[in-house]
Amino acid sequence: MCAWAAGDLEWVHRAENLAAAGPSGTGKSHLAEALAHRAIEEGMQVAWFTLESLTAHLGRATESGPPAL
């Protein structure tokens, strides 16, 4: 998917994922921030995780089990 196609956020509505890969300094974080701002403008909620913080968060959730309803 091209960056300009990602900006229309149709992939979000289809519950698809977006992965950005490349060398340091090529704009991956900048692209992710721009897409997040676009989603916020569309009334969506966004979350920002580094790989390290996401794996820690998932590890804690796995240890504690599902939330009580």
C-alpha cells in the first residue's frame, strides 16, 4: 500500500493492519503520526506504542487474564 493510499483510512475501516519497515531515518514514525492525526480528525481513537512498550503491555495483560466484566 502506498502512503497516499493509506491516508484515506479505508484500510482501518476494513480492520486491516499497516506495517512500515525500513532503515532508520526514512520517515516511518512521521508517517505513523500523520496517519494517527488523520484518524483523530475523522473521530477515531488512536494509541501509540513502541514495540518494547507494546510487548510489555501484552505481557502484563496475559499474566493478569481477561478483564472482569
